[in-house]
Amino acid sequence: MMDNTQPIDVIEVPHCERCESPLEAGDLRCAICGAAAPQSVSTKQTKIAVNVLRCTGCGAAITYDPNRQAPSCSFCGEVMQVETIVDPMEQTEFYLPMTVSIEEARAALKGWLDTRGWFRPSDLSAASQLTEIKPLWWVAWIFDADALVSWTADSNAGSGRSSWAPHAGQTELRFDNMLVSGSRGLTDKEAYAITPGMQLGSGKTYVEGGGDQPTLERFDVPRSQARQQVLAAIEATAADRIQQHHIPGTRFRKVRVSLVLRRLITQRYSLPAYVLAYRYRNELYRVVICGQNASYIVGSSPFSYAKLFALIGGTLLLGLFLLIVMAAAS
Amino acid sequence: MASTVSNPPTSTEIACQSCGAILLIDATVRSTTCPYCASPSIIRRPPTPNRPSPSFLVGFTINHERATQLVRTWLSKSHLFARSDFKSAVPELTHGIYLPAYLYGAVAHADYSASIGENYTETETYTTTDSQGKSVRRTRTVTKTEWRPLSGRYVCYVVDVLVTASGGVSNEALEAIEPFDLRSLRAYSDSFIAGWLAEEPSRTQAECFRFAHDETVALVERRLKGFMPGDSHRNLQFQTNLNNEVINLVLLPVWSYAVRYAEDRPPVQILVNGQTGRVGGKVPVSTTKVAFAVLAVIGVLLLLALLMSLAS
């Protein structure tokens, strides 16, 4: 969950009458509960009316053609334009500004390298060479929703002869500012590690910061697929929360959830980050820094096998020494 | 027997908008073609509770030639006991029709109870005879099941349940050619049915609701079976309540064929999904083939019994 001190104004949009989730332009039905979108009410028809559809080109009557999947004139071949099925590619609605400068990102990397623990190479910070630093905006869906969750699971609580006992329950869950990464450039681990540093209330409709030529990642899935991804993420998050807070016991298996979602509001964000590459002894390593708070940083670093072997060798020598001392004493 | 819409006018008189000919058309027909000038007409009637205006439509994507080819293939690949004259019959096209159906959805609440089986293993000792004929005691690991009661509440959205609203096509016949890809659902427009036969609902909404409820309860049962924890379960019982129901009239593309395979038999209705090409229909079984198969099985069994008695 992220800091969201200042909510962004949301334009009033039509909502599903059943689950109260917002509908988007072109939606025939609600993507959550399947209810039909409200249609504009035409004037009430009281008499039988007969209608012939005519070609605007030659005036002949037109018929629906399954090969063209549209009504067409069999005389002049003109195809009548019909409303197409709307499934556009997802587009960013809000960009968070890049508030961390390149210098701050460099400093954050240096600080991070210094705190890699005892097993890092001693010369890591000094010998590492920054080869690339790239500001980019990666894409994600942020959603709010209410859910009535039914669940079943096996856990060790109350188990008898078997190691497992069945449990079931039903509970209300609230999801606020939950993030689902849509990025191809960042791994899920990277995206979720830097997400807590984002200030969602600072969203703008334009890109701010990041130099002259920032890399802007685009959503590469259509709306229908995005909804599937978001719903799958909600289900996985719900199962995780149920396991953590509602199922008794300490070991779990077969956690199953069924959700009835209400008021699902999804917004499409582009979130700023720095992707850095550094070289240490001919090996390249990658680090990602949150573009709004440089203390959120994730990446890979080298491991000093020399220190590991030295530790093992030292422990063995110490053990050997103690054995000798004990043998001499006896 | 299907209940039909109460007190429907049996026919409607309309004037062709192209040539002015007076046409008498059936009250269950929503579109027609003038026999004099071939102009397609769409008849718009005031909606009633049992005949609402269509909300959605799935367009035809399979044309006549492709549908006929699919039916021929389906006939020739009918199961082993299908009548031979049926397999070689020539399908006669009745028509390509937009079939009225209801698209149903609801929120399902189910109170359930079941016995959940949790497996565990035990080591048990048993006595057996070894290769030298001596009685020996050995141990083995066996899996046993501990049964525990579980009850709870289950809730889910049920969407996209399709049931027929046509008196001419049973719900089983429609299920045989499902599914339809409802991602291609379009808002209803007269232009999609121009030149095609489109039918008005000829079943009451109450009857269609019953179909939808039956399908929904069966769906909830399937989901509940997958929802149960444990290694197995038994005695699953549940009570389903459906609320927040929505029902919308949708027109589905269907090619309807009549297959006449014998002079003394009525033709068989074969339906083709006009969107996916899936074919469905009842295949007449050949009693001669079944009788021969039964006799063959009895013969083989007798032969085996004879061989075994000779061997012993």
C-alpha cells in the first residue's frame, strides 16, 4: 500500500447499477458482475413499425454479410459502418513526477553499495563503475475495491490424526491503492520493492522531471486483458490476506477464495524510477531506485566468496585449535 | 412441453416498404424478406414483459457454405451406432436464424455443508507368505482418511448463463452448440439482422428464468465441489439463493438444418453455431447395429467360457 495523502479528482463516469464499479466508454456490460450497462432510453414504442435499411450509395436494401461481419449492399458492395467492439489498448491516465535527481540517485546507489553486508567485496563501493543511469516511467494499475470473500482452506489448527484440518469462513475486505504492475521492463520483485515510495496524490496528466528524453513505458495489453490481470491480482491478494489474518493455524494449504467485488475503481499510472547498471570486475549488476524516494532501492550485488571461504577456514582452524587444546589438557 | 407467450396475436399484416405488397407474417418473426421484391424488412413491435426488445446480439461469422460443410463432416463422423443412412444423408438448409435467448446473471449465495476427508498415513503390520512358503510378518504404509464436518457460506457472481427463449429450440439443443464467444457481443441494432430471419421470444420469461435457475444451481454445485478443501469430500449439501438477478434478451446466430434420412422417419434438426461453427443435434441410433453389437459381446463371452471350461 502506498502513501496517498491527496486523492486525485475522478471525473464522474457511469457506474454499474449492481456492483457500483465504474463503466468505461464502449462497455456493453460490467466487466466485474456482467450486468448490462445502462442504455439511453429511446422513446417508448407503442405501435408496430416496419423498417427497411437502405444503402446510402445506391438506395438498394442492405443485408448483413457474415463474411464482412457487417451489413452490406449486395448491388454496389458498399459496407455499412457499424459500432465496433471497443477493446482499446490501455493508456496512462496519471504520471507521478520524478522528484529524485540523477545526483541523488547516484548517491543512493553508493550508499546502497556500502550497506550490502559483511559478505560484500571490501572494494565494492570503490571498484564499482556506474555504466548507465536511465530515468524511466513504468506502468501499473492502482485499484480500490470492496470485496465479500468466501474462503476455505486446510491448516494445522485443530488437526488430529491427519496433519490438516478444514476451515471455512466469509469476511469483508477493503482494498485501497493496491498496485498491479503492468511493466515489462521491471520485474515484479523490483516494482513492488520501490512502490511504497510513491506518492499517488502527486499524479499529473503530463510527465515532469527525468531530463529531456525519459523512457516512457506503455501498457501493452488491451482493456479486457488488463481487467483479467487486475482481477487475478485481487484474488491472489485476497487469498494472501485471508491466510495471514483469518485462517487459524501456522501452516496452510489449499487456500481457496471466491470474491464478490463492489466499487472496483482502477486507474492507470506511470511511475518514475531510475534503472542503473554498474560494473564490478567485468560483471554487470542492475539496481532500480524509486523516482520519488531514493531510500526505496532494489538490485543485485556481488558476493565475496573469498570472505565466505575465509570464514569457513577460520571456523575450522578454531575448532581444530580447541580440539588440540582439549587433547593436551586431558 | 414448452409454455408459450400468453395470448400472442398469431400473425401481423405489414406493407413492404419497397414495393408496397401486403405481407402476412408470423407474430414470432422479427424480420422477413418480401417474396416479390426481396427487400428485407424489420418489424418493431412494442416491447412486453415476455417480449422485451433485444439488448445484445452476436453476429454471424460462419457463412452458409461453411455451415453446410461442417454439418456434412459432423454427419459422416457420427458415433459408431448411428444409422448408416443418417451418416450419408444430405443436409437440407432450413434457414440461418437469429435465435432469441436470455443472458442471465445473478449473485449466488449458498449455505453448504460437507464431510471433508484429510488423508494421513499409518504403518501397519501384516502377515504374509514368503517365496519359500513360510509365514512372515511385515510392515507397510497405508493411507487413511480422517473425515471432518465443514459448513459455511459461499458467494459468487454468476454471469453469462444462456438459455433459449425460442419455443422451437430446446435448452438442451442450445447447450449442444454452446459456447458462444460473448466477448464479441454487440449492442443490438436492426442492421445486423437485415436480410436474416430473426425470431421473437416464444417462451415466457418465467419459464426462461426456471431454465436459468437450474443451470445456475448446477454451476454453483460445480464451483462448490472445486471450492472444498481437504484431499476429498462427500455428502456435499447446499442451499442456493439467487439475488440481484439480471436478464437480457440476446439474439444468437444459428444455422438450422433438417436432415431427412428415411422416408418413414421425421427429419432430425441439426443446429450450427453461426459464430464458432460447433454442430449439435440428436443422432438416431441404429437398432440393428446395437443388436449386432450385443450379440457379438454375448458370442465372445460364450467363447471365452467355453475355452476356460476346456482348459480346466
